[in-house]
Amino acid sequence: MDINRRLRGESVSCDKEKKLLEIKQYVEKEGYVLVVDEKVKCYKNLMLICPNGHKIKMAWKSFEKGNRCPFCRVLKNKGRN
């Protein structure tokens, strides 16, 4: 499937009918990069790259609820000890 067509606003299957472009913009505001594959669904794991370069898979719902890179979270917690 043409990724550019999806980025222009083709709907993504989920409860709120989030569009791929909206998801992309949301993750980019948080400093993440969305790696787009052929079919992105809200309950499927999205491939993301965090601001520190970690490649992670995370469900859209989890990201939307505030969950972020687990590697960065571990590193941050280790720094507190």
C-alpha cells in the first residue's frame, strides 16, 4: 500500500477512528518517530523510535495513555539508585 496515501489521512481501525496522520503527529510531538508498515491498527503494536534511538513496539492505546519507551524508563530508574 502507498504509505503517502495513508499519511494523507486514510482511517486507521480503532474505536475513535484515529487517522494515521493524527497518530504520526501525536507521537512526533512526544519526540518519537512512527515507522509505518502496510497496515497499522490501534491494537497492533506500532513500531516506534524513541528520542534516544531505541526501537520499540507499543500498542497505540498504550502510547495514548502515556506509556513510553521501556528502555528509557529502566535507564532513568537506574540513574536514581
